[in-house]
Amino acid sequence: MVRSAAALLLGFSLVALPVVAQVPTTPPGISDVRRVTAGTYTVDPGHSQVTFTVNHLGFSTYRGFFGSPTGSMTIDPKAPAKAKVAIDIPMSGITTTVKELDEHLKAADFFDAAKYPTARFESTSVRVTGPKTAKIAGNLTVKGLTKPVVLDTVFVGAGTMMGKRTIGFDATTTVKRSDFGVSYGIPLVPDAVPLQISVAFEKAE
């Protein structure tokens, strides 16, 4: 029986070896804009998130996340100013390190996720500011209220992942949560909320 178990483990190891050999030794994404190809891309929800940061009662810097966004981007590297992007963010996916806080943030005091399940950003213009930077203006809708915002955007990288052409961007902006009917706790918790957005897009086949 011992010999059979050893043979089984050896066989498993040999089967697993080709898989290990296929793991890349360098990241498939590289910060090289020449790798960007024209077309329509969709958001990779498993590798995209929105982070918010607030000062909690003057004692600590507190962070939370919105995950699993969906959406699309159309881009042509020969005409980057004509790019279009739209992203939907599920409010039910808000996550902090405290379960009770997560539930409160989903409630009517804050985002009222049952009534307004999705926030949406849709671009209206793109102004290229550098080889890898741009300002993306657009409309942000939260709790049924729409306000203009500008995303300071940085190209992170492009390449092929799991057989799909992929592009990644980081963006930052600051919003006033009271503009979107999220006024609970002001001024104990500030009105102005910095957002950090990291999105990977996969090219539609």
C-alpha cells in the first residue's frame, strides 16, 4: 500500500509539472502604450475595484472597497481623445473590515443599495495630458443623482493575459458625498471623499 501511495504521488507530480512550467516568469502586462490595440474592451471584474478613503472622527484613516464592476471601453491609440468608457459599480459589493459597517453602508443612511443597486460612471470627454496620463471627464450617478466628475487617469500596462488582450488603468478623483445624498455623519466624517479606481479591461473577441 505504501508503494502504491508513493506511485500515486509521483504520478500526480509528473502530471502537475507541465502546469508549473507554464507559469510566466515575468508579468504579462508592461507599461508600454505601444502595446495598446484599437477596439472595444470589457471590464475584468475580478481584477478591478474602487477604493474610498475617509478620516474617521479625527482618529484614523479608514478605507473601503467596491468590487466586481462591469462596463466597457472603446479606444484607438491613434486617437486617444476619442476614447469612451462606461463603468457600473454594484453597491451591494461594498466591503470594509467590519461586517456591521458593511450592512450600515448598504442601508438607507448611506447608499440604500436595495433601492439604488448600481452606481455608474460614463465619460463625456478625454483630454490627454501626457504619454501615459489623461483627464477623463464624465457623469457619476449614485442614488439616482448625477454629477460631473473628472478622473485623473494613468495608464498602468498592456499585454495578453489568459489569451486575451488586456489594458489596465488607475484613476483618482474626489467627490462630495452630500452631492449624492450620502450625508450621514457629516461633519464628523468628512463630506469630501477621495476615490482610487483601478480597472483592467479585456478586449472583446
